[in-house]
Amino acid sequence: MVVRHHRVRSSIAAAVLPVLAGCSEPAPPPAAEVRPVRVVTAGQRDSGEAVSLTGTVQPQVEVNLAFRIDGRMVERLVAVGDAVKAGQVVARLDPENERNAVRAAQAGVVAASGQFDEARNNYDRQRELLAGGWTTRVRYDQALQLQNTTRAQLDAANAQLRIAEERAGDTELRADAPGIVTQRGAEQGEVVRAGQMIVQVARQDGKDAVFDVPASIKDRAPPDPPIEVALTMDPAVTARGRVREISPRADPVTGTFQVRVGLTDPPPQMRLGAAVTGRMHIGREGDLAIPASALLAEGERPAVWIVDPATMTVGLRRVELARFDQTRALIARGIEPGEIVVTAGVHALRPGQKVRLLGAAT
């Protein structure tokens, strides 16, 4: 009997031990994985990319002065660099032929005037005789026709005289506006044609800063950007300008586009031909720059990992891109200055994951 009770107690103890073991304290869970990441701190929003180009100062309007008639140029009164005024004579042709033409036209006017006076007096007599019945209707009509013919001949002679006088005046070449002589095209003693450039004058109406702009900059520039222009040899001499004209066709050799920037009240030091440097900003104002390695795709939209400094965890946030390349991305919306953005290890993270910062840059 004693042996049987001992066996029962042993069986009960064996059954109770696992239950007691199950009621002991549970094992602690494994520590959350802390992943090291590289980050940057978003700085102030970028105002765009600054671009500098070198160009020259040129006149807004440059005209070629030429004679309206052919002839031998006997005098050129200006040289390159001379300032001219409106109405100033810059060159003369030999006027002898034109003066002879004026004299001949004047003689033609005198002759036509005498014939008209004679025909008009004859018409007046025929009209009086016809009223008194002393002449025929035929003679009256003939006198009237002769008067009309001689009047037309007098008008034609006067027109020829005006043409001859204008041609005589065209032997003097005058500047039509104030400016600076920039080029000469003929020398004294040459026989020149009508329309041949004698001198080239840059008008004083305004000045342009002219630049050769690459297509990549031209396509990214905002509409009507303000441009600051400074003398290359003296950057303290500056002026403001606006784009006035863009060439629609690229240069076949350089592939650049000529852009003319109209200068507003340029200082006297910005003389024609002076080398200048133009500066402007391209890109959207207010964009924030981060490394391109921080971007990843969430569905069809770009996103970045943002670190919460209080909990040292990351959260995925969608952003709107303004522009990006292989090294840099410009963020229009989604990131504020001062926020911490993960730049390396972005594909190994999950929302709410704890991270350890390896390096932070602005």
C-alpha cells in the first residue's frame, strides 16, 4: 500500500511541473532593429540657378546711310567714331549734272508758262467774240482745247522741275537722327550706286547687351526675366535690362541663340563694343534642393523618407518635383526647411522604423 501511494504522488508531481513552468515570467521580445542612414537637413528654399554670360554692348538701331541716286562721291565729311546730329551733311556727290537738270527744267517751265499764257489770252478773246456773235463755235472750242493742253504741259514742266530739284538735293547725304558713325562703306572719289552704304550710324535711341545663349539655358529661362548687366573690366558699373529680342534660329556653327537685352539708362561707361557680363536666375523661385539619391517611388509619385527627431523614426512623404538630374532634385512642395531627409539606404526602410544618423549635412 505504501508503494502505491508513492507512485501516485510521483505521477501528480510530474503532471503539475509543466503547469507551474508555464506560469513563470515570459521571455522579453527582441530589440527593434535600428538601421543606420545618411541624411541631410533641408536648407532655405532655392531662388533658382544663377547664370552668367559674356556679351557686348551694341546699339538697338543701326542704319546704313546711302544716296538715293548714282554719282561720284566728292566729299565724305565724317569718320568712324564721329558723332552726328539730325540733318547733318555726311557726304556729297558731284552735283553738276543735277544742277544742269534743274536749269533745263526751269527753262521748260518758262516755255510752258509762256505757251499757257498765250493760249489763255486767245481763249479769252474767243469767248468774248462768241458772246457777241463775231466768231464761230469751232474756233472757240479750239481755243479752249489749246488752253487745257498748255495748262497740262505747264503742270508737267513744274513736276519735272520739282524732280530735278529733289535730285539736286539728293547729292547731299544727311543723317536722319543723332548717333555715332560705326562703319564707312565708300571713299572720296568713288562712283557709288543708289542704295550703296556710305556710312553706318548707330542711333542714340538705346543700347542693347547682346549675348550668345545656349539652348539649354534659353529653354529653362523664365519669361521676361530681370537681368543685371555689368562691365566685365569694372563690375561696379552696372545696369538693369530686359530681354528685347530672341533670335528664332540657332547659329549654324555654335548652336547658340542671339539674345538682345535692352538696357535701362545705361551709364556712359557702357560704350558701344564694351564687354559686359549678364546675370540672371533660372528655375522656379522657391524650390528646395536635395540630393537625387533621396528620391524613391511610391506608386507613380516621388517620395522621400523624413526623420522625426523626437522619436528617431522615419515616415514616407510624397513630394512634388520641380526639376531633377543625376545629382540634385528641386522640390516644389512636400518638404519644409529644417526637416531631416534620408539620402542613403532609402530602399531598406519601412514606415515607423527607428534609425541612427550616420551623418547630417545641410
